[in-house]
Amino acid sequence: MTSPATTGPVLAELRPSGRSYGAYVLPLAPLAAVLLVVRLAADGLSLGVSIAIAVAVVVVALLVALLYFRGTSLLLRPGALVYRSPLARDRVVAPAQVAGAVLAPRYRMLNGPESVLFALLGHDGRALVRIQGVHWDAGQVAWFAHATGVRVTEVPQSVDRRDLRTWCPGALPIAERRPVASFCAVLGGTLLLVAVLVVVLVAAGV
């Protein structure tokens, strides 16, 4: 049975911003495409084939971004906040679960550009819902954060993981809370994938 909290009228809605994402990506896309063409041509492919591959890569990337943008949203309904993502099941958060929220419009993740971070926190201090990245518009996120009616702690200055980790570690992505463990997990997964590929190639006699 579908919960009324997930089917009631939408009081407020937040979606990724193509304009914000484009402002960051579009200046870099031509350079990345040129570098890819140069690299492929250096590997012996003809210029025409190299350009065709680069165009195909750009088209696929745009399609993936479009699918993500169309399938991702935060919906505020009378009985809950619903987070929808094409990568996972809908996440439904009831008002009683929320203790507060953190809004950092100028959060810098690792060595990347500044982007907005918004997290709804549970009573244990962990994030129930977290959004962060250049594909979210800071003004729209701030409007939605205050529309929820939750007590929002706003950090207007530029901050990074060291700043948030001291007083609100639950708002950080897992890669920022435990960078060493996350790096080891990624490295281990990569090595495992390489090992599996080697075994498959050896078994196939390649």
C-alpha cells in the first residue's frame, strides 16, 4: 500500500539545477573533448574516428546527466519529506525523525570547487538526507531548507570537512568523514576488479 505521506500534495520541490551545473561543466567540456581527441589520435586512431568517439562520450555523458536530473528531487509533502533518486529507492523522512538541518552554501569538498551542502539531521546527529554538489543551486536549496520548517543552522562562510567535522560530522559525506577508510575501500575494490579481469583473461587464454 502506498503511504499518504508520499502521495499527498507537494508543498515545495527541489531539483538539481542544470544552469548551475552547466556554468561549471561547460567551460571544461571543450578542453576535455580536445584532450581526448589528441590522446586517441596519438594512439593511432584517425582524426575522424577520434572526433567521433569524443562526440559519443559527450553525448553519453549528457544523457546520463539528463536522466539523473530528471529522476532526482526533494519533495516536501504534508506528512514527510521524500528524497527521490534514480540510483536508489525513495527515502521518506517523517518530521518526528528530524532534529535539525545544516546549510553550507560555500562548502569545499576535498580540493574541488565550492558548492552548496544541505543535510537533514536525525536525533543521533547523522544525516537522514544529504545533498551536495555544483549541480544544486545555492539559492534554491536555501529556499527549500527554510520551507521545510526545520530549524536550520546556516554557515555562510567558506568551510571544508575540517570545519564541519569539529561540530557537525554527521553532515559530511562518508568520504569526508573517513577519508582514509574510503580511499582504502576504493583502492581495494579497484585491485579486486583488476584481479578478476586478470583471472578471466588468463582463463580465456588471452
